[in-house]
Amino acid sequence: MTGTVTPAAGPWHGGAPLSSPGFEHAGLRVSNRDREQVVEHLKAAYAEGRLDKIEFDDRLGRAMTARVHADLMPIMHELYGSRPPMPAPYPFTQAAPVHHRAGELTGGDRLGAAAAHLLPLTGLLAIGPLIMMLTAGKTSPYVRRHAVEALNFQLTLLGVTVLLAITVVGTVLLPVVWLGGMVLSVIGGMAALGEGGFHYPFTMRPVR
């Protein structure tokens, strides 16, 4: 991605302590959209030369793993300090889920997300989604979301395989289970290419 990124607009109270009015929601969970908007600010700062590569990677990692608004606030304070109010990455209220609209994602986002579902078909199993999560998923919340879902499914599938392999009936069911897993991986890949969400059925989700 090239060029200068223009962050989304919103209220920002630069440098104010978390106990200040307007920060009563600091402990609320953040959404994927919240993280994406902070990432846009980081990209803009990096493009303008206000962050070097190490600083950018550090803050990007913190933004992508943030769980509550209080995790994102220090990042914005580091970028803007106590400057007058300026465009912010997210509102400090619990927002309704925002879905991607057509045109918001790049071809690389869609291909990366689809690869997370389809790489297991090449024999990489859980390794494929894990690689996508740790690489492209660091800069694309869309890729990360699909990679995490595919990774959890593959881990569940491996666990079921181990359990079924120790029973006579299970050995008969294994081909059916793996065939179903392959079909679901293809469906997940197609959904990712179409900018849609996808959730595997009967899947444990230890990875978030």
C-alpha cells in the first residue's frame, strides 16, 4: 500500500487521563473496526516519517492485540500527545459491529484471507492459517479474522482426528470427517474472496 493514509474522523481528547470525562468506557472491549482505525493512524504516521519501522511494528502489534479501549488510548497519546482535539481512530463508546463494504478491501486482503482457508488443502493444515495470521494478519484485520477462524477449525479437526483414531468406529468416520473439512475449507476460501465472513461449524476457538 502506497501513499498517505487519511484516518477516519472522530472525537479525540489528546493527552487526557483515562479518568477524564468521556473515558468512562475505557474498560469496554474493542471491535475489529476500532483496531482498524487505530492502524490507519499508525500507517499515516509511518508514511509521514513520524515513526520508524521498529516503532511502527511495535505499535501495530499493540493495536492488533488490544482488547479494551484503554489498550488503544496510549497509542494515540504517543502519536498526538496533548495537542488540541484532532481526528481520532475510534469513538470512546461501544460501537455496533461494522461490516466491510464493497471496495474497502484490497485484492491482497481477499487473497490472503482465502489462502488462510485453502492452504490446509496443500497439507499445511494448521500451519498454513498460522503463517497467514502471523504475516499478512499483522497489517490486515480482515486476513487475521479469517486466518484465526481457519486455524481454530484445523486445530479442532486435528483434535477430532486423534480422538476418532483410537476407536474402531472412528477409523471408519475419519475419511468422512476430513472430506467434510476439505469442503468447508473451500467454502471458507470462496467467502473470503467475496469479502464475506465465515464461521466453521462445531469448532472450538482457543485462538482469538
